[in-house]
Amino acid sequence: MAQRPQLVLASASPRRLDLLARIGVVPDAIIPAEIDETPLKDELPPTHAARLAAEKAAAVARAGAVTLAADTVVAAGRRILPKAEDE
């Protein structure tokens, strides 16, 4: 019987861990990706989120493992809003 590949989560977000736990998924490794999340000039919110998720996945990828990466962007129309600094 083939062993399943290791699951690497490219995030330390408690919310992402909770969402995975709700469907019975527990990552084998949690490796927060350290990338520059500054939007590019004229970058639209969906493009920005997709680019960051891809960069996070690439930053923590391990041979033979499945990497799960995502990003959440808050926007008002075409404008990407900065992350909240506190609750």
C-alpha cells in the first residue's frame, strides 16, 4: 500500500487550521511563508491573492509533499485594503 504524501500548510493562520480541522484534515507540517505581500502597481485583488498563494506555495514546497497555500485579500472595488493591525 502506497504511503500518502506529506501535507505542508504554508500558513500559521489559526483560521486556516480550524477550517481544515472541520473537514478532518491535519497538516503534517505548518511552515509560514515569509514573502513580501506588497501589491504590485495596478494589481487587482483577485490577481494579488492568486499571486501571493502561488508564491507562498513555492516558498515552502518540499519534494514529494503536497503544499497547501492560500491568501485572503480585503478589497473595496479595485482597491486592496491593508491588513488590520489589531482586533
